[in-house]
Amino acid sequence: MLSFSISTKRGDGETTSKKSIMKKINLFFVFNQFNIFFLFLFMLIPNTLQANNVKNSATIFMYHKFDISKYPSTNITLEQFEEHLQEFSKSKYNVKSLDFIVDTIINDGDLPDHTIGISVDDADRSFLTKAWPLLKEKKFPVTLFIATNTIHNENRHYLNWDEIRQLKNEGVTIAAHSHNHGHMVNFSVAELNESIEKSNKIFLKELGEIPDLFAYPYGEVDEKMIELLKDYKFKVAFGQHSGVINETSNLYFLPRFSLNEKYGDIDRVKFAANAKGLGVYDFVPTNPHIFDNPPFIGFSLLDESLSKNLNCFVFDVKGQVNLDMFKFNERIEIRLTRKLAKGRSRLNCTTKDKNKNWRWFGHQFYY
């Protein structure tokens, strides 16, 4: 607020007239009323204009095995993979490293349009023999998440440390995927500490450094694991739920689109690659590991107008879960009609914005 200081100077033949003082007082009140009016006007501006919606969006894809048809749930065929890379090679896309993407968001920078990241979990040998030559040819950056107890010379299905060092020297980013690739949501704090400590010590011994990117095995996580990763100074952590990363995303539960033989068709890849972040905040429940079942699900949208045509779906191992969705301006509340089944379940919410862009938010629960 503007404020005025009025002083009266007496002496040396100088006086301040009553008329002059009143003129300044009136001016003071005019300026204050002017500021109050604009403050009130600003308070009436919708959140969509104040926040200007999300400014960054990035789609991260996740692979496991390449051209190993006996594992269709984690495998992508070579034909599918080559089709994906051909699509990503188009001039509209910008394939960036995961480090670049998360650093840009953390530092409030600007990502280019249609930013894409590529990640691979588990260090299957097929990454070195089938996928990396194609990625290297196109100069696409890639992050390889490694569970350290699978890496030894006797395990012929996975890479060894000499091969991992070779990949690192050729430009592959090496990241952490725990030590034993267990269901960490069921671990005690002591067991979680032990897994991270073992992984960190092995990375330090074999690569001379500890990664600062982490991916949860099976995408399963709870609040105690998130807090532990923060204590160990991991920069971000990734799940396995669909969705588009943006500045409202939880940095320790970032989404990735998992691609396999069934869910790796080119139409799905194009849809995901062209989607943008939904812009979600105040999401509940805050803990991905739920204890109250069915959970009360709720969140708010930066852009209230996106609520009008928003659709949300929940799936667990039994199939789609019927739900009731309530919309209160920017606030969305979801109530499920039955309990979620044991294990993993996923929420996906999508809508189109005024520019006909699809927006996508996803979340994974564990019960």
C-alpha cells in the first residue's frame, strides 16, 4: 500500500497551511482506495490466470526388454521399438535426457514443446545388444535404471559391470533401481536403509559415483521411502504410472508411460508423446500406500476450465472400478463404489484443453 508522511515545519517564517495539509490527506485516501480496488480485483482473478496453467510438459517412456518374446508383459518387439524411434525422430519432438528434463523443471526453466525422455529398467542384456545401437545411431539420450544385485558375471541375462561402464562412457546415464528389486513398500525403514546403502556402495565401487535418479521397483512406494530418498539426496524418483510430468508433479513420484507388446502400439505412443500435463495440486491421499480402503481421492486443478470435460478412471487387478466424481469449481473429489483389490491400482484422468491438446494425470496406489 502507498503511504504518505505529512510533517509541519515551523520557524524561519515557514508555515504549512491547513488547506495544504487537507489536500495531501485527500490525495492519500485516493491512492489507498485505488490500491484497495486493484487488490480486490486481483483476488477475483481466477487461478487459471494467476497461475497461467502449467508452462512445462514432458512425457517419459519406460522399457524393460527388447525382442524377447517369451516375456510379453515387459518386452517390446524390435519392430515396435524401431517404429517408436522413427516417430521420435520427427522434427516436432525434442528427445532430452531425464537429467535435463527434471533440472529444467526444478530450476523453473522452459522445456521445448513435445519434450520426450527415454528410460529403461533392469539392465537386461537385450538393451546392450538390441536397443542401444539404435538409440546411439539416432543420438537419443537414455537413462538405465539398475538393481545392483542382478549385476554379476554369473547372471547371463543381465549386463555386467564392464558392459555398464562401457555404456556409461558412451553416454548412457546410469541410475538407481534399489539393490534387490523387491516390493519396497512392504520393507521396514531398516530394510529400506540397507537396500539403498548396499546399492550406493556398489555404485561407488564400480562407477566411482552414486546416482541421483531413482526408479521404484514395480512403481511401488510409500511416504517413508520418499522421505528416505530425500535424506539420501536423490534428486527425483520415478514410478510406473502413466501421466505427463510438469511443474506440479511430485518430484519423488514422477510418472512414466510403460511400453510393452500389448501397450506399445504406435497410436498409444503418439497420443502420450503429444499429451500435456494436467496441472494438479493438493492431491489426497498423500501416501501412495493406502490403508483406508476405498480411499477418498481428491485434487485441485490449476485451470478450473479443465474440470468441465475431465474424465477419470481407476483400475486394479479385478478391472475397472466404478466411481462417482464431484466437481466443485477447480476441486475434484472421487468416491469409489468398492474397495481396491490387494496390490497395485491406478488412477488416470484426461481431458482436452481449449487448444485441443490432451491433458493427462496419473497416480498409482498400493494396498
